[in-house]
Amino acid sequence: GRALAAEQFSFTLSGENMTETVTNAADGSFAFSPIEYTLADVGEHEYTVTEVNGGLHGYTYDDTVYTIKVTVTDSGEGDLLATYTVNGEANKEYIITPSLFD
């Protein structure tokens, strides 16, 4: 196969009246901008992550839709806590990192 190159593939995060598309790094990783939550955001939020089909000949694109459910709660001590699942499995850090909730 071919060596992976930076910005070769694109991925889209959608939900909560937002959409962001990013490209991969040379090592294959990718990251979306942090999502900030406030006290008004306490509750459940749902997002999806998909790979963009770039239509390049010789590549097979992943059509999996990853559903991310985030639950934001008030700790009662001045902090918000966020927990999440990806396709029903808790804390898949290869998609979301804890810094998303800072």
C-alpha cells in the first residue's frame, strides 16, 4: 500500500447546530476543536463523526457513523462533569480526548 500522508483524509463532526471538517496528521490521527460547555448545557448532547469520501481511485473509505453521546452534569462544587459514549461504549479516547471538556 501507499504511505499515509498528512491531510490525505477528511473527517466531519456534526451535531448541536455545528459541523466541522478536519484532515488527518501524518500519523493518521485527527482532532476537532474543543467543545465548551456551560451551566446552560447541563444535559445530553449527541454528535456524529464520519469519514468524508474523497472519491480517490484505489481507496476504500470507511462509511461507519460514530455516534457520540455526551452527558454534562453539574458537580455541585463549581465544576461541570462530562461523560461520553461512542456507539454505546464508554470513553473511546481514540476519538475524543478528555481535553474536549475543559
